[in-house]
Amino acid sequence: MTPNEHETLVELSKKRLWLPFTQMKDYDRDPLIIERGDGVFVWDTQGKRYYDAFSSVWLNVHGHRKAEIDEAVREQLNKIAHSTLLGMTNVPATELADKLVRIAPAGITRVFYSDSGAEAVEIALKMAFQYWQNVGRTEKRKFVTMRGGYHGDTIGAVSVGNIDIFHKMYRPLLFDSYKVPYPYVYRHPSGDAEACRDDCLRQLEALLAEHAHEVAGLTVESMIQGAAGMLVMPPGFFKGVEQLCRKYDVLLIADEVATGFGRTGPMFACEHEDVTPDIMTVAKGITGGYLPIAATMTTERIYEAFYADYTELKTLFHGHSYTGNQLGCAAALANLRLFEKEGVLASVQEKSQWLRAELSSFEELPHVGDIRRLGFMAGIELVRDRRTKEPFEWARRTGYRATLYMRELGVLTRPLGDVVVFMPPLASTKEELSEMLAIMKRAIGEVTEQ
Ligand SMILES: *Cc1c(COP(=O)(O)O)cnc(C)c1O
């Protein structure tokens, strides 16, 4: 692209676009337009190359322009781009459903498609709510969720979310849900993983003991709260949550939108603690980061509560125009074939161990308070005072400034407040990871010393 074409496009973007989760005043100051990608790199309209160190916001798996996925989408285009799933199905959506069930945790047998993680969560909420209506337990209509939870940006998903800076504004629009503390070990008064876990489980049990009779389901991000700042559960917490859901007859809704498809090591993060959810939501990595496909997966028990004569009105009345889109499902099938062909899970396990050691070198930086990681999902929490864990002043936007400097140095990521996210494509090589980390370390070091 010529410099003139670039300038024209930047002007157009400032004049016409309104970007998600973006203060447009920031964008106007620091515009960026991506033109192409290849492997772990993307290039902007001036030809500058960047590492995609956040997988284009937690999506990309095998890198950009992966030949097998490109080819699968092209092949599908030769047949048909889209037909509806309302009352009928199509070839790749059917094949993908079978494939997903085969790799899902035990007990999951059914796949309900949509187009984004938030929609998958909306469907999970309606499914859980209606399940109890359909089986005659009409008093079970509330949800329990974790403080700091994030499940997407639609009104239902925000109602079971709990990140003040995103959600507070919309509170008058939301339905009520019970919030229980999440084990944020670094900021728990005990600072101890087991004490923090037991404290949170105790509070969850107290709530369920009192309210379970009116609770339909509990939503939780599997193993790691992403948007809250990459908070990894202490060992035993997730299993404890599952056991309490069983004990109090509350449906366990595991949100694997960020963690699914190898991101944390195993195919799904539920596997870390052998958790078997009643409902599981997936999106992001399902198509390798190519196309908007999501799914709400569930058990035969739930499915059967909806299976009846039409006149009983037990149908799940939910659907979207592009549900089960063929191009997306074809990309997802190619993505899953690559997991087998390239041994992605084994390679992630191996590289994760190495990554842990590499990341620990960030401890040399005086303003790195905590480094959290599970598989290829990592966050580096920056603090003003490491000893007291005192945060930087919020308005200084230390995390944001660090990532802007990283961008200048050729690494793209997005912070969560003062937590710098590192979430590279699973296919990244150790050399590529090393270079990304070196740039990130330099930027964090320089910006936090200012
Ligand atoms: C990203 C995310 C969502 C929302 O997915 P979208 O596709 O952006 O709507 C939901 N839950 C979790 C845990 C996520 O990380």
C-alpha cells in the first residue's frame, strides 16, 4: 500500500469507525490498520511487522494463513457459503458436532451453535433456566457467578459477569445474580493458595446452602479468569465448585470460550481437574481464530428435558441467522484435524514448561508484582510497590502505556488494566516466543521506571 493510500485509510477509519472496547480518542491518537498476516506475524498498512502476541485477542491457534484452514474454507466456498440451521442442518455443522462431542469432557453429547462467546453464554443461561422450567422446578431461576467473572458483552452475559469497569454502567439493565468470591490468591489477605481456595469454597457453600432451591446454574470460567487479569484457580478449587454444584443440584456452566482448544494445555481446561460440566460454552479458538463460530454443549439429561411434542412448548426458542455457518464449521474441522496432525497439545505441554521458566525472568523487573500462567495464557501484573502490592495509580494507565510501547517495538497485545497479557498462537516456536518476551520485558522495564 502506498503512503497516500495508507493516509486515506487512516482518515476514513477515524471518520467512520467506532471500535469495540475502545475509547476512540485513544484510537485517533494511535491508529493502527492491519493489512495482512502470516504465521505469528501481522503487518500494518505501512508494512510494519508485529508479533501477534495476544493471538488477535485470544483466538489464533496455528498462526495466520494456515494452508490447511485456508484450503478448507476455499473448498467449502466451492459448495455453499451458508444455509440455515433452523429446522435442518448442513454437512460441516453435522460433522463438527460429532467431532466436538468426541473431544469434549465425559457426558457432553449435544451441540447448539451460535456465532460468538457471548451468544454461547446467553444460550447456556436460557438452557439452564428453561431446563428447570421444563422439568417442573419452576422456582429454580437464578444464577450464581464469580466476582471478576467475564462471559461476554450482551446483557445476559453481562448479568452473570462482574467486572466493574466494564459492567457498572449497565447495572440497571441487568438481571440479578448471586456473586461469590473468586480465589485471587495474590490479593487474598492470606496470600496462600490453599487458604484462599478454602475460604472461597466455604463462602460458595454458605450461599448454596441458603439459596440453592432457587438457583438454576452456576457460571464459571474454567480454571482461569481471563478478563479479570489472568487469575489461575488454586489446585482443587474447580473440583470443589463441581462437587458443590452436584451436592446442591445446581447446573455447572463451564465457560471455555477463552480456555478451550488447547489454550491452557489440555483440549479443555475442565480436564485439569477432571470436571464434567452440565453445560460448556466454546468459541474463540474453535475455528483456529478464523471465523465466528461458537457452541453451547450439553448433556443428554438437559437435552431430554426439551424433547417433547411441540404443543408442550418445551422447545428452546433461540437461534441466529448465521448459526452453524458452513465456512466457519469447515474452518473448525480443519482446525481440529491440525490438532491431531501436528500434535498441538503435546507441543503446548512441552513449550508451557519452558515458558514458565522464561516468564520467571520477569521477576527481575522491580514493578512486576505477580506472574500468572496456565499453558499459553499468561498475565503479568504490574504494581507500584512490589512489597505492599500497591497498584499504580489507575489513571496513569501503566499497562496501556507499556503495550503501546510494545507496539512500537513490534509486539501486539492488549492489557487488562495493569495486567499485561501474553497469549501467543499455540504454534509459536520457542525462538518466536523468546523474541516476543524480550520485547515485552524491555517495554515493561522502561515504562514502569518512568
Ligand atoms: C471472550 C470471552 C467471552 C465472549 O466471547 P465473544 O466471542 O467475544 O463474545 C466469553 N467468555 C469468556 C471466558 C471469554 O474470554
